[in-house]
Amino acid sequence: MAPYQAPLRDMQFALRELAGLDQIVALPGFEESGDVINAILEEAATFASEVLDPLNQSGDKEGCTWRDGEVTTPKGFKEAYARFAQAGWIGLPVPAEYGGQGLPQLLLGPTLEMWNAANVGFANGPLLNQGAIEAIELEGSSEQKERYIPKLVSGEWMGTMCLTEPQAGSDLAAVRTKAVPQDDHYLISGQKIFITFGEHDLAENIVHLVLARLPDAPEGTKGISMFIVPKFIPNADGSLGERNDVYCAGIEHKMGLNANPTCTLNYGERKGGAIGYLVGEPNRGLEYMFIMMNAARFSVGVQGYAIADRAYQRALEYAKERVQSRDVASRSHDAMRIIEHPDVRRMLMTMKAQLEAMRALSYVTAAALDLANRHPNEGVRKEKKAFVELMIPVVKGWCTETAQEVASTALQVFGGMGYIEETGIAQQYRDVRITTIYEGTTGIQALDLVGRKLIRDMGSTATAVITQMKSFTETIEPLENADVKVIAAALKTAIDALAETSQWIGTNAIGDVRKAFACSVPYLRLWGIVAGGWQMARAAQVALQKIDANDPEADFYRAKLTTARFYADHILTQAASLRSQVIEGAADVMSLPESQFDLDRKAAALV
Amino acid sequence: MAPYQAPLRDMQFALRELAGLDQIVALPGFEESGDVINAILEEAATFASEVLDPLNQSGDKEGCTWRDGEVTTPKGFKEAYARFAQAGWIGLPVPAEYGGQGLPQLLLGPTLEMWNAANVGFANGPLLNQGAIEAIELEGSSEQKERYIPKLVSGEWMGTMCLTEPQAGSDLAAVRTKAVPQDDHYLISGQKIFITFGEHDLAENIVHLVLARLPDAPEGTKGISMFIVPKFIPNADGSLGERNDVYCAGIEHKMGLNANPTCTLNYGERKGGAIGYLVGEPNRGLEYMFIMMNAARFSVGVQGYAIADRAYQRALEYAKERVQSRDVASRSHDAMRIIEHPDVRRMLMTMKAQLEAMRALSYVTAAALDLANRHPNEGVRKEKKAFVELMIPVVKGWCTETAQEVASTALQVFGGMGYIEETGIAQQYRDVRITTIYEGTTGIQALDLVGRKLIRDMGSTATAVITQMKSFTETIEPLENADVKVIAAALKTAIDALAETSQWIGTNAIGDVRKAFACSVPYLRLWGIVAGGWQMARAAQVALQKIDANDPEADFYRAKLTTARFYADHILTQAASLRSQVIEGAADVMSLPESQFDLDRKAAALV
């Protein structure tokens, strides 16, 4: 099997031509990053292929082991994390004052993709560590920032996010973990489950960011505070002090992601309370968590298509080598490589088109985040912030759902070999399945899209983006190219479907809220497909310009045009069905009485 | 976790109201089966719940072990197979003269569903044994029939189907295993891979049906013969004689289906040749295999939705118990059971509607097979045979593809718990993934549908079925019921899309064959969705009659109507997109040059 190879040229195309890299590196604070970007991408690609990829299959096979509260990660992971830290990859987006490199968020697109494609089990560690760094950076005291961030960036310590409890998964309002004030700190007690890298041997200390309730806290979401709970209490000089009262009671046996431990953590079980330090103000923990959650959701969206891209690479390699069956259009009896068979080619094109659309939309969203943070004009910042907030659930929900389709298609290309674990593709299929679940299921993303992003501002952000997409479509409609004409027409139809559906949901939200939410997931998919189609059409527009200008890479740009055309015919066409499903089908969703689902009643009896 | 419970009432509805059970039990030879059907269904349901289901998760966890050529199946499987045989389940469709019960094929729908839902790892044994019985029954000599079939029916021996070789998966023309004549038998040598239950401890003897080539055989598909290769050569009295030269060189480590061994079999490696007996005439092996393959493909279609139904049952149970998050349409802060949330309800309804459509279409196909075999009128037999041949790739391809969607949706209902192996749902997700691959991938089914079933008879069977669906739609259009009106309109639109697409493929098959085949998989899905929708509409028609007649089970029939309406709005609406994909997208499939898929070239470099 060929090692993972980062699709650098495709990444660069999306960065420069679609996400507007030049504009990002011109933002205040990023002026020096422009020069190093190519070098960073090349180095990251090498690190992913040479250090992370070789540990991927062995990590899945070996898995993690738990013994008396200690967790051992697979062979090679500890050394790889040390090298990852040493190479500066942890600190990529972290400000220089904490030892980071202060690079744009946009760079997270390709680098996250590389880590997750090469070894998602490994990559989840840095992904969550980054969340912890951001939480402390945004809301921690200056003492907390100085004490924790440099160690989290250097890789000596590693951060976690501890949200979920047995009764509180999607619904964090139900969090019960307690925090009782004592001297300068709090005593934390309770149980957290599903904590990724909640215990491990990659770093000498683990810094848990924990959601818990103060004794007098109001019920629900407004009574949750955030605490730093280190595994070892740091001394003033940064050395490790006392072992804190947080222990790992076990790890889960999962369908995939076996290389990273998913832990149950007990707080305050042995010594009556784990020492915790309040982050920011009391009762604002969920609000802080939501700030970070945007970043984590974006990252999981990228993780989804990263795993899918690895699956696609494997399928492509197999399709070029495997010889089976004769040409359907020939009288020859000679068998040919399966990439030459139309059905296999269709699967490869479908994956390629979907991957490019997901990558493009993610980068455009990341660039908007940089603009929202740094653009000198407040109006632009505001507009970009609203765009990012609308797109985060789409990037998370649509990319991960589509990534699962892609991984499944890739496995299908292998036929029977795909079902054998040795081949490797089954791992991607198992690994990617968690991405539509954690950091908020697709249902939760869709609730966020409809409730917080569409309805709350009366559709104004959605309308603005739809208007922007429509104007763009008008600019490409007059272009004299057969592919672009088809793309423009398909995009126009799809945008109209999205506009009509958005309007319909908005109207129904006033009357029948359940109906407005009933098909929020198909609505989210519609957004993804249309917004992805918009980016593919933008790619086609650039490609046409380059081809017309006799660019030396004309073949590369012709491929972009062809892929965009394929997307228009095969993916954008789904918009009409999704529109029908939402508008015509929403009323059906709740119409079957619950008792009629019941197998215990008559269904199990004959008449 | 609740044990598996066969949806008997739903099965009975599909048998009686949709598949026309009364007509089947009136066929010659089936006259006595009518009285016993309810009893058989009840008993099968009990066997599935009490004997097979308890071994499902333990079987997956324990898996099979290989040691020195011997394979041990999971604990309890051997005893379960003995009980299965003793209860007469193996012989259900086998004629009485061989110790079977001679029941209609239609009965295989519900019984196969029960075995596969309760324990697919176990059920694969009888499924393939049945194929071996049929092959010998149809093409074996009378001596072979007498020697082998009664033992295969009693469960003392068990059959396998040995087709695949490393270089011959989908393409059996590439089979290389050799058969050299010697005395009254042949010496077989070669290697077969992916042989389900190729070696095991469930029966004292294993009867392999092997495809191999005679020394003078023509190349390709017309030079393949079929042989019986018993693990132990039977003596004249039926006792076991010499150990034959066929040995299991290893078993695969698969993503799922861990309870059944997938074997590599070496023939003639130790003693220079395994003794084999020719079945039927030389060089007609593939033809014989195709007769059986229809049955096996039908069975795998049923297997697909059976596993999906088990997944749905688990999701339903969880959705009724799990309390999480408040009502989106209420100001109350109380969390509620997730079945009350619209998005979860949508997932449950989607699964329910798809399962009922798959079950109905499968039963209707099985009933047509009985009519094709036994109806006194030759014209009816011929018409039904053509219908069955058209529907087999649809039942196999569409049911297994849809089953994977359903299993994934079921897992999604569990959220994070779905990813934990203990919960059980992950097993269904892993197990079902093979069903779109073995017995011919979905791509192979779609090739069969377009090449052998649509194009070869110039579309006449397809046209006949489409005409039948159209006439049916006209009969329900005038009915005064809001749901039925919507269903009829959606069905009409979908049938038109199918008719147009079929016509388009037929026309293109004359000009550009690759284009005709390029979107054969979306075309197959279109067939499944429309034919399933036809059955759902028939269910709605029956339900409306029952409701109007004040049937005591009016609630049950109202649920059928509501579910059919849901299917129309949420599933049938996909027809339009599939039509566009085929007609507008087929030309795109081959248009990207292969070099542009290449990552090694420029794609890996920056510019």
C-alpha cells in the first residue's frame, strides 16, 4: 500500500484561488506568514506521510490498554507526539507570546487535513489540546495563561475537554458534576464519560477543562462553570506537584478510533474532590465552551473529509492496479484495470468531486474566520463572523455525513478485499463513523443551523449568503463554455431550492416549530450541497480563465472544470429532492402515533 | 437490551395483502401449506428470538479460530445448528422426497429475515447450504441427489459454494482451478478464497460445490464446470470415508460477520488433487451457478434488510428510553425521551418506511417466483419469470444499499453510545457492510439490470412492469383521501422519471455503451425506490379499504397509510434527482483523463 500523500496542489488551489490566501496574509499580524506557507505545507505533508501514516494501521490494531487507571497508547505514539511538538505543529495558530507561530486559521485547513488523513487516532490529541489552549487563551486569567499555555504548546502537557456525563450528552444543561469552593480553588466531584485522551502516556501532565456546577448555580445551561483540573497540580516553578483526585476508571471498546483512548474519568472519588481552578466568571462555562466548540466543530468537519480523502487515495490506488472483467464497450475478452470500468470511474469521480467541494467550503470558512478576527473594517468583521457562524454547522454536519458516503464508496471499490481488515480501508470506514456524532451530532448541528443561525436573525445572514451566491451565478452565466453553462444552470436551480426552503422554514417557525425543525437535517445537507456547489462553480470560473490564458497547467485546470461539471450533474441535482423532502415531508414526521412504532403490541402477533 | 422480535404482523400483512399468499397456497403442490403458515411463522419467530439471537453478540465477539486447518465456530453455534436442522428449518423449501417440507419460496421471505436479523453470522451457513442443495437438486444425477441432499437437509453435512479465486472475483471467466479426469471422478487443484463456512465444526462433513476447468475447456465463461468436492468421501452406505485433499489454509480477519469463517481453501495441495464429481454436463458450470445465484442474490437482499431491521429495533428501543433535551416547541425545561424529538422521529420513520418497502418488494418477488415455477398457465409462468429476473438485481442491490443507510441511521440514533461495541448496534453496522459486496457487488447487479434485463429484451419486461405500475396508479388516483392523493401523485412522477430514464438508457445502448452503463447504479436505485413506492402505495390502498370498512385493526392500517405517505414525501422524491444524475450526468463519468486522478504527478507539488 502506498503511503498517504497530501494533495498539495489541490490544497494550494483551494487556498489561493478560492479562499483568497493573499488577502489573509495581508491582514494585520499575518504579514510574515505569506512567505512561509509553501514551506509549511511541504513539511507538514512530509511529517504526515513519514511519521504519522506508518503508525495508523498498527495503532488501530494494537489499540490502547487500561490498567489500574493508567492508559498506554499504541507503540510509537509517544515518540510521534514528541516529534510533533518539537516540529512546532501544536503552536501553529497560537500567538507567539505563548511559544506559538501565530499563523492564520486558514492554515489549519490543510494541516488538520494532513494529520487526520494520515492518522486520525493520533490527530485527535492535538485537536482537543488546541481547544483547551483556546479556552484558556480566551477566558483564562493571565496567571493561568502563563502557567498552562506554554506547556500545552511545547507538548510537555496536553489538554482535554470534559463535557459529557452519562445523562448529559447532547444536552449539557443536564451536567451534574459539582464544584465546591475551598480557599483559592474548588473541589470537583462527579463523573465524565467519552473523554478523548482523558488519560494517556503522551505527556507528563494532563490539563482537563471541566464543566461543573457551583453549589448555588441556577439550573440548566446558565449554571455551568468551567474549571482547569490538572492531573498533577503544577508548582509555582512549573514542575509537577501533587497527584490530583481525577482517575480514569476505564476506556471504551469502540468500533473505530482505536488508537485514541476514550475515557471515563472520576473526579473526587478517592480523596473527596479534585482540585480545580475556575476559568473566567462563574456560570459562564457553557458560553466559553461554545466559543471553542466552533473551532472544534470546524476541525471535526475537516477531520471527516480528511479520513475520506485517505479512503479515496486507497481506492484510487486499488482501482489502478486491480485487473478484472472486460470492457463493456468492446468485443475483446481481455480483462482491464477497474479504473477503466464506467461504474468504478463514476465512484472515483463522485469521491473526488465531493472531496474538492468539502475542502473548498472549509477553507473559505476558515478564511472568513481570519477576516472576522483581523480585518480592519468592522463591517467586514461583522459580516464574516455571521458567515462563519452560519457555515460552522454546515461544515461540521455536511462534511462528516458526506465523508461517510465517500469512505463507504471507497470501500465498495475494493469489493471483497474492502471487508478484510488487512487492506486498511475498513479502518477508514470505521474511524469516520464517529465524526457525525461527536462535537454534536448532525441533528444537533442542524438544530443549531435552523434555530440559532436561520431563525434567530430572521434569516438575514442566510439571505445575504444566498444573495451573494445568486450574484455570483449571474456573473458566470454569460461565459461561453458548455460546462460552465451547465454548472451555472444547475447552481441557479439549487440556490432557488435553498432559498425557497429557507423561506418555508422561517415561515413555519412562527406557526409550528416542530414542523420547522422536523427536516432540519435534510435542510443542512441542502446547504452543504449548494454551498459546496458554489465553491465548485468558483473553481470552474478560475479554471476557465486560466485555460483561456493558456496557462502552462491547463490540464490541471481542465480537470477542475470537468470535476465541477460532474458535481453539478451528480450532486447539485440532489437539491430538488431535499427541497421536496423538507417542504412536503415535514408535516409527516410526527404524524405516526408513538404506539404504532410499538413491536410489543399487535405487531408481534398474527391475526 | 430487548431480544430480537420478529415483526410478525407486518410480515403477515406483506404476505397476505401484497404478495397474495392465498394465490400461492392455491398453486399445485402447495395446497396443504396454507394451514401451517401461521404456525411456521410463530415457531420461526420463537427460534430466532430464543436460540439464534442470544448467540449473536457473543458470536461476533468470540469469532472463529483457525488451527492447523481446522476451524472452530463460536460457542453455541454447533448446538444451534443441530437444533435448527432438527426443527426442520433447513428443509423448508426442499421437496418432501429429500426430507424437506416443500413449502413455497414466498415463505423464505419471512424465515430468512428472521434468521438473518437474529444472527447473520449463523444464518449464512444455511443460506449457502440451501444454494448447494438447489444446485444438486437442479443439475445433479439421481445418484448425487440421493447421496447428498438428504444429508444436507438433515444437517449432518453442510454445503458451500466455491467460486472466488484471487484473480477471479466479479469476473468468474478468470477461474483457473483445474479438474483432471481420473476414473469415475476428477482431480481438482487450485485455490479458492472468501469461502463462507468453507471449513467449520457445525457438521461432520462439508460438501463443496466448486467451479473449475477441464483440461480441454474453452477459455472464459464457457469453459467452467461444476464439481462436488466432499471434505470426506462418502462411502456407499453414507458413512464417511477417506479425507479428501481440500484443506483450509486460513480464515480472514474481517470488519464484521465475525461469527462465520471466511476461508481460503487449497485443493490438491497435499495429495496432488482433491476428488471431485462432475455436476451435470461439462462446461456448463457457470450457467448452473447463475440459476442458483438468483436465489442467493434474493437471499442476500433479504439478509440486508433483516440486519437493518434488527438495527432499527435497537434504535427504537433506545429512542423510547433515552431522555435528553427539552421539547423544541415548548417552554418547559424538562428533558424528554428522544423519540419525541422531531429529528429522531424522522430517522425512525425513515427506517420504518424503507424497511416496509424492502420487505414488500422482496415478498412480491418471491411470490412471483412461486408463480413462475408452478402456475398452470404458461403465459403467466413466463411473465412472472421475466418479472423475477428483472427484480432480482433490484432486490439484491437496492435492499442492501438501503439497508446500509438504515443501519447507519439506527447507529446515529444512539449518539455516542452507538460507537461503543457493547451497545450492539455497531455490529449491525459492520455486518451489513458486506451485503452490497458479496454475491455480486451493487455495480455487478446494476450491470445485470441494464445489460441482461433491460437491454437484452429491448426493454420489453421493464416496459411491462412500468405499464403495470402506471395502471395501478390510475386506479388509486380517484380515491378520496388526502394521503392517497399525495402518494399517487408522487408515484406517478417517479414512474415517469423511471420510464424516461429507461428509455434514455435503451437509446444510448445503441450508440455509446459506456454511457448507457455509466450510471447503472443510480438507475438500479431508481428502480428500487419506484418499485418499493409502488408496493407502499398498494399497502396504502389496502389500508384505506380496511379503514373505510371499519376494520377492528384500523389503527394498524392507519399506520400503514401514514408510513406510505411518509415514503412518498421522503423517499420517492429522490427519483427526480436520480433521473437527472443518469440522463445529465452519464456523459461526465469518463470525461476526466485517468492521468488527472494521479496524485504522483503535479498534485503532490506546489507551484
